Amino acid sequence: MNNSVMTVEASPALVRTAHIVYALHALGLAVGAFGAATVIGSFLLGWPSIIAVIVNYIYRGDARGTWLESHFDWQIRTFWYALAWAVLVALVSLPLTLVIIGFGTWAFGMFILGLWAIYRIMRGWLRLNAHQPMHA
């Protein structure tokens, strides 16, 4: 994607869709924070975030060329990067559980990942509210 500012205005319906996607991701994070699941587990495996990613892919083409294109890319990358990071943390931590330290590396890695996901959703949603595109 080109990092220059998009000048094509987005439809109000598409802006609303981007808000819904951020809300679904935030709901996934909140379910993990206040429920029995982990924050990142709910974000990656909970229905709200899975629905959000599906909606992202469905409407991504409609956002192409508008200032919202960067938000759709941001939302999609947030989900897939979080999934990749979670897999990496698990692959590193699992063998280390044999010497106990793996439990700590897993907990620390997932905690940092949860903070990162919260930051990404908050930053994106704030910029969307200000009608500003995302920057890398």
C-alpha cells in the first residue's frame, strides 16, 4: 500500500463498517480480560475477532483507494501478526516447559502480545474517529 494520504472520501457505511470491526476486536479483547479465557486467546479464537477478520476481507475491496484502506489493512495485519506471534511464543515456550522456564516465557509472551493488541486496536480506533488514515 502507498503510504501517501488518500484523498478519496469513503462512504459513511464503510466508515461504520470499520468502526464495527474495531468494536468486534475490542469485544474479543474485553471478553478475555473479564472472562475465563485469556485476553489474547479471546482475541485470536473468539467469535468477535473471527467475524471482524471475515468482515475485513469482505469490505477490503470497497475501501481500496480511500483513506479507510489503511485501516482495513491495519485491522487485518493486527489479527494475523498476533496469531503469528502467539504461535511463535508457543513454539519457543513448549520445549522450555521441560525445565519450568517455559511457563514463564509463555505467560510473559502472551502478556506482551495482549498489550500490543490492545494498543493496536486503540490506536486504530482513535485515528478512525479522527478520520485519519493509519501510518505504518
